Amino acid sequence: MSKPVVAIVGRPNVGKSTLFNRIVGNRISIVEDEPSITRDRLYGEGEWLDNHFLVVDTGGLDLDSEAELKDEVRQQAELAIEEAEVVLFVVDGRTGIKPMDREVANLLRRSNKPIILTVNKVDSKELEEKVKYDFYELGLGEPVAISAKHALNTGDLLDEVISHFSTEETGEYDEDTIRISVIGRPNVGKSSLVNSILGKERVIVNDVPGTTRDAIDTYFEVGDNQFVIIDTAGMRKRSKVEAGIEKYSVIRSLKAVDRSDVALMVLDATQGITQQDKKIAGYAHDQGKAMVIAVNKWDLIKKETNIDQRYADEIRYEASFINYAPITFVSALTGQRVLEILDIVEYAAEQYSRRIKTNVLNNVIKEAISKHQPPSQKGRRLKVYYATQPRVKPPLIILFVNDPTLLRQSYKRYLKNSIRKSFGFDGTPLKIIARNRK
């Protein structure tokens, strides 16, 4: 199920970026006193009362300004509003209503989306009582007065936000259906690869980066297996993303990853793995998705002895955090090894859902510890009493120990490698958590 999207909009310099940072818990967006410093949209993940959602920070909706990029900023904000489940319309409680606030309010009313009028920079009870009455004039319901800078009433605001989230499940496919999101940079051949897998022209194929603007779901069956393949728009480095539609498509790409079981990461064989490839794969990894790497355009590579192994080693070295992902070398143009992709995806999905019996798991953990004892820290040594796997998709292993702080990352990697050696878990992230036995 994809996460709801919350868009933060308003005229420049009302504190949108400060509110964004407050919600996501990180200083991702630039915060300055200069108006219009947020030129493009930023994305972050928010969480409130076990509700997870994407937060979109937009540039100011300066409808009258002659400033450079005003049309692009407005377009991006409008597109963010279109995709959002909830819109936070931020105004400045200190300056009161400005003509631009009224114009933005008129624009938002036409969206037919839940709008929460958020009066920012209100850091006293006296000002709160005053501004609430003033901003009723905008006709967007009861204002919520906050101070994003000082975290005043932001909890009340988030309570209101999550009240608008749909409680209906959006998964329209059977539980056994394997959902595949096809991700990667623009122009690496994702749409061509999808068409080759499906054997028909289901999505547009074009050499122009970003042709696929929407995430397109295609349901199909192979033998007894059911699949849904989601072709997404390519995600480009922020500094190179054109204003407008392509940025809007990034939200859908992220939501497609959220809805999938397996992320099919497509790389361009002629370019190798890039920083942006690693960032895209990192999002799927952080979301705990199974992953398969398809190196496309393999027909363009001059064949030498062990060339595929050298490519695979480079990928493993550059992106060691996804060294669990199987790598296959394909050509969407010639069809080389394309049919093998679904077999690899199916296997990764099986590993993603695999559950190990507690007694078998504990035998493997005990054997690993007997071969290599945990290092001692200030005279104390980690003791693992027992282990269990309470969750799949992705698999989660919980170790009950004498002191969780004694589990170093290096020893956690050792245990993780021991588990993979015994049980596989190819294609899926594997998480290990230590808890106090008491």
C-alpha cells in the first residue's frame, strides 16, 4: 500500500520549509529568511501515531510575482496538490492575510482536496486567539495556529492531517500476486524492458528521458504465477530534473516502490552504476523491498573473458548495501536473458516471504557464535539467549541478549552473513535487532 502524500503550499516566506523539516525530523529543506529560496519540491517521510506518509515541500505560490521561475514553481505546486491526499495551506500569523493568500486560497478551493489552513509563526496564546478570527475570512474552515520553529501545536496539526487519510486498503491484487516496480534513472531502457517482458507494446517506448510520466500497472500471468509490473518514470538527480511534469512523476515512482514486493533496478551497461543509481536503489532498500538488478543494453558491451563477473564485482563494490540483490545482464532490444528475469524475481519474492522455524534458526545462531565469539567490550561480552523471526517482507530476526548495546555492527554483519549462508535470503534485505531478554 502506497503512503499518502501531504503537500505543503503557500506564498513565499511563510515557513513552509521549517514546517517540512519539523514533520520529517531532519533539516532537509534549506531554511533562510530570503523569500523564494525553495525553488523545487522536496520529499521526505513523516510519521505520526503509526501513520507513515510522504511530505512534499513546494516553492512559494507567488501568483503575481515577476520573479524568475515563478511559472515553474507554481506548476510544481499545482502538480503536488493534484497528487496529494491532504494539503497544508501555510500562512503567516504575524503579517496577517495578504492579497496573495486570497489568490492561493481560491486556487486551493478548486482542487477539491482536504485543505488544512495552517497559521504559522504563532508563538503566544494572545496571538493565537487573534489570528484565528482573522483567517476565517479565507473560507477554508477553522485555522490551526502553530509555530513550526518552536513545535507549538504541531501535534494537533498532525492529528488533523491523519484524520483525512483513507482507511481503505488499495491493494486490489491477490496476496499471491508478485508486485514488481521497475525503477532506475531515465533512459536506461525501463519501458523497453517492460515491453520485452510482456511481449507487447503496453507502455510507450521513446529515447526521450522521462517519457513514462505515470506509474503504469500491468497484470499478467506466467504459468501458475501472477504478476503485476509497475513501470515508473525515471528518477534524475535533483539538479538535472526539469521543472514540471518530470518532478511530479518522482512522487509516483516512490509510491510505486511502496506498493511493490520486488524492485527491479535497471542499470545502463554502457554507463555502469552511478551515484543516482545508488540513491534510487537506496530508497527501495530503506523501504525494505526485495531487489533484482538488471543490467540493460548488454548487447552494446564488447564481450571479453569474465566481463560479466567484472561488472558484477564493480556493482557489488560500489553498492555494497544491496549485495544481496541478484544481478542479471540483459538486452531489451535483442531479448537476451529477458525471460530469465521473472524466474529471478519469483525466487527473490519467495526469499522475501521466507520464514525460518525458531529451533532451526537458533541452531544456526549457536553454531555461528561457537565458531566466532562476540568481541569483549570493557570486560563484558554479548550473550545471545535465543532468536526468533517474527516478520517477513522483509525477514526480521530478533536476538534476545544480555545487553543490546554490546552487539556491534561488525558482529551483526557476521551473524547476518551466517544466516544467509544457511538459508539464502537472496534478493531480500535482512534485518537483525537485539533486545534485552527481560
